[in-house]
Amino acid sequence: MRRHRNVKIVATLGPASDDYETIRALSEAGADVFRLNMSHGTHDDIARRHALVRKVEADLGKPIAILADLQGPKLRVGVFQNGEEELAEGQKFRFDLDPAEGTASRVQLPHREIFEALEAGATLLVNDGKLRLRVDTCGKDHAQCTVLTGGTISNRKGVNVPDVVLPLAALSEKDRRDLDFACSLGVDWLALSFVQRAADVEEARALAKGRAAILSKIEKPAAVKAYAEILAASDGIMVARGDLGVELPVQAVPPIQKRLVRGARAAAKPVIVATQMLESMIESPMPTRAEVSDVATAIYEGADAVMLSAESAAGSYPVEAVRTMDNVAISVESDPTYREIIEASRSAKRATVADGIVAAAREIAETTDIRAICCFSQSGTTARLVARERPRVPIIAMTPLEVTARQLCLSWGTTCVIIEGKVERFKQAVIAAVRAARSMGFATQSNQILVTAGVPFNVQGTTNILRVAPCDERLIYSADPE
């Protein structure tokens, strides 16, 4: 199925999208990547959903990416004698390691690492930031606080510590088990939650052992500060605005989103904008105007993908939510202003031969009658470099590797094709590209396409050749008789 837009759509699977018919309908409506949330459901649930996606993929005859999203270290308070307590502004409240049930004056916070890192003046946020407390004094087993913003605190509510880089491993024991299980299933991407430093990414990569690409979720102030290092260590980025909006002032999130998206684009690494994009569609068949504008903003910024969470996982209108996102994307990308913004924000850095080749491909395609840029790629690097250029013509990514085709489903503008047999000569590559462009309706016999590849073939990082090819195979054979 050929998409009539460039931005990709990530749809989360859950109770509302737990059967073959719904998953297929989501794919046909526009979902390019399916997210498996490891925070919810058993391994059996995850395995069943994974198998259903692979069946849909086989039946539709096109690559589909699967992203497993690890839960990450969740910080939560203990339980209360009464189930909950009401905290008033200005009152004193204590967090400690004592496992006794909580009262109106204290509760357990069973994370010694937090107390070891806290300092007086630090902020603690509870229940997605609804309660805000300031640390007055602290020790290795407690923190005495003043309530700045009051409200209800109840059993096992989450805690955020925005001011401090916590000495917590990015991967809990649950995450390690989930990571190995997801990789054994054959997921294409692993999303890491609550990344704080590049070392967190490197730890996950070592555990994955090359079985999946690593995507870092930027949702903590520490990750924003260390973004350059995290980006360099990652294969992709997710702008996870949920926790980011809890730990930072909400007005700080939009400019941070723009910086993160531009940084990932410049590095030729796919970037997803996520969280609350069409939130009202959990219960309503129509989104709000503000939500549509939010999705449109991410697309105007040049994000590779936009994501649905509860809208497709637990909402009443999962297929309608995907279709809405698809329609918004088509409308935005047909706006002349979209091209102006995309081209004005394009990175001008040209450091390698590959950079020069893909930049030349884009310029030739935009100044002549070229119908598509077709890139042959073993690892996906060439396709991602072409996608970074955000060309006006379609990108056809051709690879002999199923895993590469699936991972590229997350990259802007790429239509992924798995080629049969071994391509060892550039002429074979050109002919395969022409046949793909024609069979998918990107070009006719009288058109031309651009073909990029690395010679010798099957060697990663050797993008070094560019050719304008006629879509009439007889002309290719006559020009290259040998």
C-alpha cells in the first residue's frame, strides 16, 4: 500500500486493538509502526500481539515495524492506612524508607537511591506533578518536605525528581527480562524510558546484542541537557512529552520539542513526537482543534513520526484516530508553507561522500523531472541520509534484509521494499529499482528515477554512486550491454 504522505504514524496496541481485524484495519488506515507497551500486559499478551502484526504484514505484503517500549524505573510511594490522604499547602510531610503504612504526615518512598542523591531545595513531584513538595532537609533514609502545591496523595502514586540526576540504572530487572523477551520475539525497535545519560543507551545496546535498534525517550531534564551525547549513542529519538511536561514548566516543552526534532533530523536519525496528540479521541470520534494543530505542528517541524498511545490502545475509536492523523498529515504536507518550513530547516552540513551523494540526489530530483529516489541499503544508512534531505519526490528504500526494511518504516518518506536474491552489480540494482518504481505506481515507462547505492555492494557505509535511470529497461540494457 502506497502512502500519500511522508510522516509516519505509530499506533500503540492494547485492549482496544487486540485482534487481527482491528490491527489490519489500523494498518490500512495508515499505521506504519505498532508499539507494544511493556508496562501493560503479560509476555503472553505481547507475544500474541506481535504474532498478529506479523500475520497482517504477511497478508498485506509490506514491511511493518514493531516497537517495544520498556517501562523503565518507576518511582512510587508506598501505601497509606486510609488508602489516601489530603495534603495542604504549607504543611510538612516526610518521605522515608520505613515500610509502615503511610499517614497524613509521612509515607514510604522505597528508593534509597533518591535519598542518596537529594539535596535541600530539590523538588519532588507526585501523581504527575499534581502535588509539589520542596525538600527542606534530607538524609540517606528520609526527606523532610514542605508542601508547595497540595492535593490528594494515594497508594503507589508516581514520584518525579526533576532537579536531580538519579543514580538509577535505566533498566530495572523487569526491563532486562522484557528486553530479552522482546528481542527474542523479533521486534525491530526498543524504546528506553527515562534515559538520563548516554551510558543508559549503551547498556541497552549491549543487552540487545544487535537484535533491535535502540530508540531513546527524552522525558527528563537530565536527558535534555545530555541530548547531544544521548543522540549520538541512539538509533532514534522519541520526544516523550508526558513526563517532560511534568518535570519541566509546560511552556518549556514546545521549544525543547523543536530543538530535539531538529537535532535528530540533522543526525539522520528518526524522531517520534508522542503523548496526548489526539487525547480526546479516547472517548470522542472527533479530535479537538487544538489537538489537530498539535499534530500539524509536529509535521511542520519535520518529525519522522507522530504517535498514538491510549487513543489506539484503549480508546473507543482506534481506527478513526489513525485515519484522522493520516488526513491531517496529507493536508499539512500539501500546504506550500510546509515545503518552505522544511527546506528552511534543512541541515547544510556535508561531511562525507555519502552526504554529498544524497544532497546531489535531492537537488537533481527537485530541478528535473525525476519521479523517485531509489536507494539500495544494507543497513539503512543510505535511506536515512536521503530521508534527512526531505526531498520533494518519494523515497524507495530497497534492501535484501527484512530487519532493515522494517526499521526504515519509521523513517520519513520511505517506502520499503525487500528485494529477492543477491544484487552484486549496479546494473542489477538499477533494473530492480525501475521495476519497483513502476510496479508501485511511482513512475511509468516514460519517466526517470534516481538510483543511489554503495559499490561494492553489501558493505555498510559505502554510499558512493548516483545515477539517473530511465524507467524503460530496454534503454538500460542498451546503455550497459555488459
